[in-house]
Amino acid sequence: MKMKPGKTFENLSPEKQERITRIAAEEFGDKGFDGASVNAMVDRMGIAKGSIFQYFGHKKGLFLFVFNQSVEKVKDYLRTVRDQSIDEDLPTRLEKTLAAGIDFIRSHPLLYRLYIKVLSESKVPFREEILLSLRQHSIGYLKSLLDQAYLKKEIRKTIDLEKASFILDAVMDRFLQAHTMIHIDGGLGIYRASSEATNIWIKDMVGMIYQGIGGTDADNSEPYHYILIIAAVDAELDGFRTKLENPSSAIVGKRNALSGRLSGHQVMLLTTGPGMINTAQALTAAIEFQKPALIVQTGCAGAFHESGLQIGDVAIATREIDIHTGLEPVNGSVFPDPLPFSLFQNRDTEYTNYFSMDENLVADTLQVLQSVGVVNGFNVKKGPFITVSTVTTTDQRANDLFQHFKPCMEQMEGSAAAHTAMIYDIPFIEIRGASNMVGKRDKNSWNLPLAFQNAGIAVEAIMARVNELNGFRLKAAK
């Protein structure tokens, strides 16, 4: 309920207005409305008692004015967060909202204490109207964030946004209270926590909330029971999208992800973007979002003539090679010499620019796919893949690459995906369809749709029989 002070108050200097408001906030915040003394306030303010009634009419008017001032400051904080975070994803906006709440409490402890008094004291004038207005504003603010996130496809279509707003408001309000009242904290370490500890709480709490209302439909109580399928461009995953059961979308690493059931298993489809940096960033974000049981990379690639592969055939990577990482060669070679140090170590294995796949996983995958290839009219082979940043366009370069690395396929993302998967110790398999032959660039001879189709057939076959791969036992999606 609004209260506008008299003109005599408005004619005071800003400094005197601020002093009167601050002292009144301290008195009401310390003693509540019923226990606050107008006499004590005017003594500290250095004004006559009659001036208070001239300015505000009565004690209720003073209280309402002070409280409304507090509410307007909170609204200013929230408007700033909303406007400055408009282009960011929902989890970031929620984190910034909570951080702004903590900042307000630390910057204006008296004003927040006043809010606590209103919550706990039944004799506050217009208490129900005040609290209703506060809750409506808070829920409305959060609903506006959810509405925008919904339009950006960050939230599942099945989520009731009004109920989600209520849940967010309840959790966030309780968290802010726990920061100032030890009995609300419950011994969890929120009460007067350091900035670092508070930020960890905020990040973890928002993460749990978001996985409930956004994110994927995966069973988060069993986070390892889903398969992540990645590709560089949308067209390489289109065949899977149309077959997903109960699809739901999420924003993962600033990219659109789609989750659902495929061949009885929970999967997430993620388009990383072309190249190694896009792949490493997107895959890391997906793993941090929810760690998968298996990563499958798919899409198209160029096949080397010497490998025996033809356009439309499918290959499984036995090793991924980043051909650009190493030492400048001293013997005149066009390719780098091996690094004298490792990029990382996982268990007992040190990795440089060569990433070998699990032999059993590759062998099991090949066994499954060979019969699939016969039925669908394409050959399936296994062999090394090379990852390039510069697409090969000449026969001479293709010959040099084959003589040096003996690869069966060339692509732009594989070593980054393998590198990331091995850091996180997640099983990784790469299955690609040949869209062209490596060498002189002739796009008229390419067949991207056939490569996408056959790679998709192969991956779907693996999904259907994933429990036969190297001891995997993924639970069927519910």
C-alpha cells in the first residue's frame, strides 16, 4: 500500500529526508512496528514530534513510507539485473538475481531487517496487503525471466511457468532469509557465509533448480544413464531428431540441445559447430551439465582412396590424430614432430596429439555394424582418423597425409572430442559416413545426404544394441 508524504517533507533537503528515513528504518527494523517509539525517533532526528505527523499523518504513514522506499530500492536492483542480463541464459539470470539479493542485504541491512519484521509481526499495518504486493512483484519478475527463457526454448514445454515462478520465489526468498537468520540456515553454512561460499551455494542451487525445470528429461538421479550424440552441424543430427520420443530442448553451452528416447535409451543430441574449439567448448559444457555414459560423435567426413572406402561407406575411428600439434620439424617435413611433453595424463596414459580409442569398444562396434552395412548397402571399416583445421583440396596434400598418418578419414572435430572425453574418462566412439574422397576439391562428386543417412543408420544400430558394447549396461529410458 502506497503512502505519499506531505509537501512539507518533500520541501526538506535530500540530506534531511535521508536522515529521517534511515533513523525510522533503524527503529522499525530493530523493534518492529508495535515496539517502535516515535519519541525515540524524533530525539535522534532532531525534530519536533509534531513534524512527524505533519510529514506523514501518523505512525502508520511513516512506516508505510519507509517500507515503500525499501521496496523501490529492491525493484531497482531487480530491474538492473533483468535489463543487463537480457541476452544471457536462464541459469545465469537466476544466479545474478540471487547475487543481487545478497548484495542488497549487505548494502542495506536495515531495510532487509524491516522486511523480516513485517514477515514476523502480526500488528504491522496493512501487513497482508504489503506481503501480497511483495510476493506478486517477486513472482511477476521471475515469471518474466521464465517467459523469455521459454521463448528461447530453454524450458520444457510441459512446465507450468506460474508454478515454476512460485517455486523459484519460495526457494530464493528462503535462501536470502537463511543468509541473515541463523535458525533458517539449519546448520548448512548459509548464514553470513563469505562471498565465495555464497556464490557456490547460488551456483549449485540454481543448477539443481534448472535441471528440474529446464535442461533435459534425463533421470537426474542417475546422471550416467544417457548417451550424448554430437555432430558439427544440424543436418548431421536431423535424422535422429524426427525419431526422438518425448523430445525436450535445453540450452547447453549457448547451444540448442535436444533430449529424448531413442531405441529405448535416453539420449541428448548436441550440435557443436564445426572445428576443434567449438567441439571442445560444447562438449565440455554438456559434460558439466550432466555427465553421459557414452559419447558418440557422428556426421560426415572425407575418405582416403587408399583406405578402400567409397562415398556412402561408414568408418569407425580407432585413433584420433591432431595433425597440427607438435614441434616444428627439423627435417623439412610438412608435418610437426611429436611433442616432447604430454598434454594431459589420465590414469597411466599420457596423451600428446594421438588419442587411441578403446580397442574392445571399437571391435564390438565394428561387429554390430558389419551386418548392418550389408543390409543397407554400405561397407564398414575401422581405422585412424585425422583432425584438420585446413580442409584438404589437392591430391598431393591427400597423398602426403596418407603416407605420413595412414588415416582412413579426414574431419575437423574428432581429436577435440576424443581429447575432452578422455580428460573426463568417458567412453567415446566416432562413427562417420564418407561424403567425399580426400583430394582435389570437386563438390559435384560429394554426397552429403548419403553420408548423413548411412552414419545415422549406423549410430541407430549401435543405440539399439548398446548393451552389447564392451560391457555397457545402460538402463532403458522410462
